[in-house]
Amino acid sequence: MKKIILSIAMFAIAMALLIAVILPLAEHGRENGQKVEIQMDSVDTKVSSLSTAITR
């Protein structure tokens, strides 16, 4: 019985850690990744417009 209670307590701690720490960090990383992708698209567009203006 003691092992079952200990297992349930450890599972509860693991789930709390997952919900409180890991999921918010993953969401933050996804948001930053999307921002960087948009910025890179903007830079690529600007560089492409410069390269077409230079060619003759």
C-alpha cells in the first residue's frame, strides 16, 4: 500500500512539473520561433530586392 501511495505522489509531482514548467517553456519557444521566421522572411525579401536592382 505504501508503494502505491508513493507512486501516485511521484506521478502527481511529475504532472505538476510538466504543466507548470515544461509546457510554458515549450510555448515560449514556439512563439519565438515564429517571430524569427517572420523576421527572416522579411530579411530575405529585402536582400532579394537589392540583388535584383544590382544586376544589369
